[in-house]
Amino acid sequence: IFLLVVTVSVNSLQCEPVAKEPFLWLKWKCPFGNNSGFKITISNTNTSREEWAPPCMVEGFEQTFKTARLNFFSTYNVTIITLSNGSVSSPVDKLCHTSITDPPPPREVPSVKAVSHSSLSVEFSDFDSLNGPLKAYAVMIATEEQGPESLKSKLNNTYKDFKKKKTNAYVTYVIKTEQAESPSSHSQNGKNIINVGKGNTMYGYENGPLIPLRVYRACVAGFTNITFMANMIEGEDSYVSFSPCSEPVLLPQDPGVIAGVVIGCLLAIFAVVAIGGFIFWRRRRKDKRNTEVSFSPIKSKMIKVENFESYFKKQQADSNCGFAEEYEELKSAGVHQPKFAAELPENRGKNRYNNVLPYDISRVKLSNQSSGTGDYINANYMPGYNSKKAFIAAQGPLPNTIEDFWQMIWEKNIYSIVMLTKCVEQARTKCEQYWPDKEPKSYGDIIVTMVSEIVLPEWTIRDFTVEKSNTPESHTVRQFHFTSWPDHGVPETTDLLINFRHLVHEYSSQNPMDSPTLVHCSAGVGRTGTFIAIDRLIQQMEMENAVDVYGVVYDLRMHRPLMVQTEDQYVFLNQCVMDIIKSQRERKTDLIYQNVTAMAIYENFTPGPAFGKANGYH
């Protein structure tokens, strides 16, 4: 009798890049049966190599293997074959991608020319994309020779710092590589041309005018990953290298100074005429003051509560024409802010929608993870009425981001979650169920146990115990799950959402001061923005006897794109304000602010471990 012994292939082969290192971590489950090790072939169009991993003994045990050095920003086909007494298994293949890192430092020196007494032209070539695609460039101006380490420490220095003599080098211009299509900043042969001193501002950096008769040098920073903190580049967290600094260039004297003597004489002659003209101009200006138009962007439209009804009726006329105009004005708010982290290749798979990406300036950062998946999550800190970080607005978790979601809840000390979507709507998945049912479940090193659940017609409330493995710490998280909000639409009545907001506010106001309320729907912008806006507007009316729907939405959109996503949601916000004001006027506040049934349940509700009991538990 001959027994045919089949060598079994490995299970669950995974590969992960190592951040800023040219290696791959390979993971697989130990197969059934005896084995004498594993043959690993790593190949692409340019190279092929073989490596050997030791045997494993326990079926299902996770094996890990770190490859030898590979190339950055490269795709490899990894094949693993199980070896056993001269026989081999069927191969298991996986397509893997190595990490990006700092771009190779260029040797070419930027070309600098004086354009005027206060401006320079800086020309430089594209950096090599061998280590990853170039995401941005920053042009730096210096008055002394600078080395790479010195330049890196000065990436957060601005023109204002330079003017105050706090630094001898600063960033004057930041450009994303996608913007390099503009003829004023880029030519088609890989040469970038930047005009320094024009007075414009890019991503928080002022490109201010230079000083005549001063010597300047220009250096260029190239980024494969650029990180902002407080609207300034964070050098230590960015993937960056620097060109050599240019040769020094002396700016010419201001022609206005040369002509000043001659003009001074002429001015003396016309002094009397000028004084008379000034008086005449002042008189005319007083007459015209009420008819002048300001072209500065409108950020606020504060309205006294007693005047809101007349304003509301005016804006509501002609099928909400006034509200439509306001909403159109809001579309440009915040859109030019950078989203570099969200656009990194390794982070694109963590975004539910390609057009909803968090701004770098306010994005939530996770602590460094041993898995090498980075600090990215699609979420932003959002201002409330009393705190700049009262809320976190997030997208609904994807299957591959649930662990990140719970890590954020743990690290950011979150006690309250507001969920404004069903997991599935109209046969489409809007959000993964990221919480356990009756049995505890681990999400990475976070263990979550549901201890209670109350289901009401319009919303469900769940309590969870959240703890971190290998630590004695734990805390309770309450999820307020609103189930009556149609996607892209608005709730049937304003009082439904206002009641729900009051329920959330009553609970979250008892949380620690440093605990933001986590709010999410599917994309984390439409319903999420509407809920946060209502909370702020209610508090604003209570504290100031005035309300600014436009200004609140503008502020939210400066922190996360598309907040309050549709015109209907914007009109709904104004309707909520109108209904609250009417309710207060009619002394029927309790009808708006209290859901008697829900509150009665909560007054007698103590979270506990029991399921299947009466009084709403199941």
C-alpha cells in the first residue's frame, strides 16, 4: 500500500510594507502536516531572488518573515512554497508593494535670477521619483548657506518670522505636484519656475516681497509625503530631501528710491492741490460709503434671534432662492487646503469615497503602529461652541479600518459615539458594523464588549466596555445610533433630530473635558456636519441670543470638506433654528427639547451586563 502524502500550501499569505524601509513583512498561517521550511521567491520585471524561511510546527500558527533589502516604491510578486521531505506544495502568490521614503537628494542647484528689486525667479528640475511619487515642493529663501538638517528644522519658518529677524531661512512657496500644470509655475520639460516675492499665500506660507540690496539664496525641498501641523509643514513627519542652495543673488535698488528726490520736488509744488483734493475726496467718500461693495470672502452672517424670522422668510421666498445663494457661496470654503496624507498610495484604500478626504491641518493622527500602517484615519477634529476639538467627524469604518477606528476611540479618550446611518441603506453598504453583538470581540489590541442595548423607533442606544489588552484600564463608550435619517436627505421633522441632539448633549456634557464626541455617518460630511452644526447653533442661541448658520457651516468646512453636504441639509438647519425660536416664543420648549419616552427610560437605566431582560433590553 502506497500512501500519497500531499504537502499543503500556506494559508492567509499577507504582506505589509515597512514604513520608510525597503523591506516587506510577510505573514502566513502554518499549514497542516510536517514541513521542513518554506521557499520564498521575490520577483518583478527587473529581478528575482530566493529566500528561505524556517519550518513551523503548529498548524494555524502565524509565521512572520522579514525579507532582505528590496527597492523602495516597487511592486513585487511574492511566491511561497512549502517544503516537506523532498516534496513541495502548490505555490501561493501575493502582489506586494514596498514603502516610499525620502526622495533622492538632487545634485542640481536651483537657478536664481533677480526679476525686480523685491522679487526673484527660481527655476529647478523635478526631483527623482525613484523612492515614491513627488507630492509637493517647497521653495525656501535663505540669506546664508544652509545644510539639509538646518533646512529641515526651518520648514515651519515663515516670511513673518524672517521679517521679525527670528530666522535666516524660511519657506516662501508650497506647490502640490498636481498644480504644476500652471504655466506660471511649470514648463513641460520637467522644469519648475517659481516667482518669489509676489505677495500671494499658498498653504499658509506668505510669498512676501524681498528687500532691495540684500543677498538671497534659494533652496528647494521635495516631498514624497508632506505633513502639516497647525498649518505649517512638520519636517520630522514628512518624507523630504533638499536641493543644494543656489549661488547668492544680489537684488537691485528700488527704482522708487532713486526717483524719490525728483518726485519730492514735484510733490512740493503740488502740495496745496493735493491737500485740497484730499478734502474733496473725503467728502465724496462719506457720500459713497454706504454704496461700496466689499470683495473679501464672507465668513459670517450673524443674525439676532428676534430678527431671524424675517430673515428666514426672505431667504425662503421663491423656492428657497436666498438659501440656495448662500449655499453656493459656501462651496469654495476650505477647498484649497492640502490633503497630502489622504492621497498617499498606502492610504487610498482607507478612504470610503475618493472625493471626501480629510484636510491635513485638522486630521486626527493615530499613534505609530507596529503593523506599519501609519497614523492615518479618515477623520478630522471639529470645533464646537466651547472647544476647538469638541467633535471628531469621521467616515463610517471600512472592513480594513475597523481596528483603526477603535484605536482612535481608545487613544482620543472618546466616551460618546453618534452614528447617523444604517449599516446598509438601499441595498448598499454605508458603514461596516464595527461593534460586537453579545460576545466580546478584539479589534487589534482593543477588546470591546457590549453591555446593554435599547432599541427605540427612531434610534438605538448601546453601551460598550472598551479595554486595551495587557493593561488594567477600561472605560464605557455609549453609541447613539440614529436610524431615521435618509441618505443625502433630511429627517421628516426638525423636532426628531433636535430631541436626539438633546439626548446626546445631556450625556456627553458629563464626559471628561478632553473627550471629543465622535460623529459619523457614511462619508462623515453630510449628516455628520448637520448634527454638529445643530449642536453649535443651539448653544449659540442660548448664550448669545443670536445665530449664524452660514458662519457655523463655513467654519466646519474649513476643518473638513463638504460638511453639510446638500442644499436641503442647509435649509433644514435654518428650519431647525426657526422652529426652536418659535417654540421658545410659544413657551413650548419642552416639546422640542424633550423626548419623554426616551428620557424616562434613561432616568431608570443603569448599564449592566445582562441581555434578554425586560424594560427594553434585548
